Amino acid sequence: MPIDPTQPYDDNNIFARILRGELPSKSIYEDEHVLAFHDINPLAPTHILVIPKGPYVSWDDFSEKASDSEIAGFVRAVGKIARDEGLVDQGYRILANVGLNSGQGFRTYMRISSAGARLDRCWQDRRLQNEGLP
């Protein structure tokens, strides 16, 4: 279900619960600003979610309100994770959805996926399947 990024931050969203250790995750990277983990329902051979630790509702909210060190730390973490996962030579995609019509289903996060992954189409196919549409 898409979220409205204009609404206040929800302390009980799934990523907040993962950050607090209430829900398990297969973490692959963590620092003072970022947590990264494998998607539990991957849409590509490599499908990693990278989330900022601050209370940001969307990429727009993050880019407006995060400190320079949070933004720089997030961007550097995405690059490090891609290198550590061996994705640079083959290529990779990064994707952030913002808003109701983009498919944003959770708070701020960035996806890192294997090259060639069509996450936009995969998300749409999954959404239609979940809604019982063809």
C-alpha cells in the first residue's frame, strides 16, 4: 500500500521496527547513519535496501531535512555496498520511489539491485498480482 510522503513520520513503520531490532533483517552494512539489508522478497539476484537511520518519510524529506553528514554518509554507503557486493563490474541500479504514484510503500530507502533488473516493472507486476488484477 503506497504511503503519503506528506504525512508525519510513523514510528511504527516496518523500517523503524527493523532499526529498533523488533523485526529481523539480514543486515550487510551498518554505520552511524545507515542500515543496509537484503530484501526479504527480492526482485533481482541482488536486491539490497539501504535506509537512513533518521526519521525521514521520503527521499524528498531526507534531501530537505537530513544533515550534510547524513546525506554524504548515505551516498557513500550506497557506493561502498555496491563495491562490497561485487556489483560495480557488472553494473547495478539504484532506485528510490517517492510518493503515492511512484510505488513508495515504506519510509525513505534506496534499492541497490543487479544490472538489468527492471524493478519498476517488477513492482508493478507484484502490485497488480496482490490486488488480484491481471
